[in-house]
Amino acid sequence: DKNFNRYNKGSEEQFWLSAWSGKPIRVNRKTSDPNYIPFPFISVIGTIQPGILNELADNRTENGFMDRLLFVIPDNLKKEYWSETELNPLITKSWENIISNLLNIPLERDIDNSSPKPVVLKFKPEARQLLTEWQKELTDLSNKPENEAISGIYAKVEMYAVRFALILQILRYACNIDNKNAIGIEAVQGALKL
């Protein structure tokens, strides 16, 4: 946090704001040719001490930066004793199969074979209905927020629900319990729970 924007006068934060939205990225460096990324996807995970969270949020709520972060705080977090229990080899084999199924999804390319071609998954009617009802409730909450920061969070949660539904549908496919033709109600229910 303390080194954020330290070397580039604010452009680093702007980069992360754009990357979250999936906007194309052009990286220009003095020492090399420019790079163009038409479909950026960056996954970041980390930990932070609760006491430092306020410092991270300082001056980053107005531009929506903090709204783009998902925070997870377990209930009743307590230190566990070491365990002698070993992971069942069937779990490892099952996970390998899931990952293989994901990696074996063919990558479609555009006509000149230079760029990946996005595959659009639509929502099944009952899944769309559930998502629409949830979005209406969220919109009502957003229109009468406790404060401005909460309104920004609601706006991003809406996008996360759609992204999670897609991820869960593809995982259901990889687990051989569904197809990858459309997003079903089970994926949407899981996304809304998340």
C-alpha cells in the first residue's frame, strides 16, 4: 500500500481500475516496444491486517478502487491445532480431473487466428429471472444507501454476481454435472450466496 503509485504518479491505480473492468490495456515502456492486451484478466489474492485496512482505503473510496476489492473475513477465526490427517488421494485425483477438464476447453480464435474469440454464455430463463429479481432488490438498496461508499459497493457486487455465476457454471461443467451451453439456476444461486 505504501508504495502504490510511488514511481508513476497515479497511473498504477488507474491501471487497476481499468483492468478490473476488462478494458484493453496498452503498456508503453521507454525500454521496450509497447504491449497491447485486448482482453486483460488479472487475478490477485492476498491478505491484510485489519488495522491496515483503513490506511489502504484512505483516498481510494471516491474513485471506486475499494469497491472493486472483495473482502472475506471468516467467522470465529481461531488458530487450529496441527493435524495428522492426510488428504484422501481420491480428492487429489478428482481435482486433477476438474483442472484437466477446464484446460481442455478449446480456445476459439477469430478469423485471422490472432486473437481469442469470446464465447458468450446466456442465462437459462429461470436463472435470468432469479438474477433479475436479486438485481432489483440490490438496486433498491443502492438507491437508498446508508452512505455513498455503500452505494459504490452495491454497484460492483452486481458485476461480481454475474462473474461468479459464469465461474460456477464452468466449474459445474468441469465437474461433469452440467454443460457449458448456458448459465443455469444452480450457478446463479451459488453466485448470489457468495
